[in-house]
Amino acid sequence: MEDPLHPFELHNFLPLSFFGLDISVNKAVLMMWVVVGLVTLLLMKAGGARALVPSKLQSLGELLVDFIRGIIQDTMGASGMRYFPLISALFLFILFSNLVGLIPGSYTITSQIIVTGVFAVGVYLLSLIIGFQLHGAKFFGILVPPGTPGWLLPLMIPIELISQLARPISLAVRLFANMTAGHVILGVLFGLTIAGGLMIGWLPFSFTIALYGLEVGIAFIQAYIFTVLTCVYIGDAMHLH
């Protein structure tokens, strides 16, 4: 049976270097271009018509906009709409990366910890920048939960500090682990289907079909969770809890 981790291996199609930095083109890079192209094409097509009676594509675009707007307003309030372009770009890129990665023969960009890590660290640093810009030194108050008595501060501040530092780690690992685990299980089941032949191969194949449907749902859920937590972190920085 083929190694289930084999699909995650990356081989350079076009070796490139820039001042010692490896910027080679591989399958992950190509899939990023594909995802960006698909998202751009969808938004251009959906927003291009602007008909009074919307087409299916325009309805999908409006549904996505309303969905993302709802996430922002529920977590950051109306003032969070200034970050709508960032949040929508993040959600759509992760969602399309997850979904495109389910196509056999493609590659799941979000199964790379470096990709999810860059997104998570970027989001967390942005929340810090927003917090210090809006509140200055008062932003350190985020380490003190409201109503905490003074005698508990020596205990609560280290706990809150660890909690803050764990945010980007949990954000990155959650998305990476879910997408990787799902694809590994699918790979194992598909390998068992081939190895089992017609006699018993139908059993793992039926599980493969069921799990494939579940993975589509997980692709949406993981994009949603990443987006919601991003909004929560930025919202905390804006409003200090």
C-alpha cells in the first residue's frame, strides 16, 4: 500500500533562488495560484453582473458577503467592518484551499504547518498592532480579566500571558492537523480499497465515500473557525475584552 503521507511530499518543478532564499515553484505554489485565481474569478463574475434579479453566481457571492459580514458584526461589532477585506480574503482563501485540496491529484495548501503558521502569526501580530495603536500602554490590560481582585494578579497575569502566546499556535495547529489527518485517513482507506480488490474492497470504499462527504463539511468548518477566531482576536484588541 502506498505511503499515506506521500501526497504531502513536495518536489520542485522550477528551482529558483533569490539572494539565497529558496523560492522554487512546486505543487503547493501552483495550488496557491490556482486558489487565488478561482477566488478572484468567482468574485469578478459574481460582482460583475449586479442584476436586480441575481443569477446563481451573484446569489452565491451575496450569500458569502452576508455570511462574512455576520461573522464580523457578531464578534467585532459594526466598527470591525473596516477589516472586511482582510477577513473575507482570509476566509475565502482558506475555504477554497481546503475544498480544492479534496480534488484527487491536487494538493491541500492548508496541510502545511508553515502556511497555517504564517497566517496565524500574521493575524496575532496584527491584533497586537491594532491593540497598541488604539490603546497604547493600556493594551496590557488585556492580561487582566475584568473584575479580577488585586491579590490574584500575580497568578492571573502569567496565565493570561500563556493564553495569549498559545493563540497563534492553536490557530495554526488546529487547521493544519484537521486537514492533514483527514487526507491521511482518506489515503489509507483508498489504499485498502485497492488492496482489497472486488471481494472486500467495497467496505473501505464505502467508508471512503462517507468520509469524503465529511471532509467537505470539515473544509467549511475549519475555514469558519479560523475566521471566527481571527475576528475574536482582533475584536479583543479593539475593545479590550
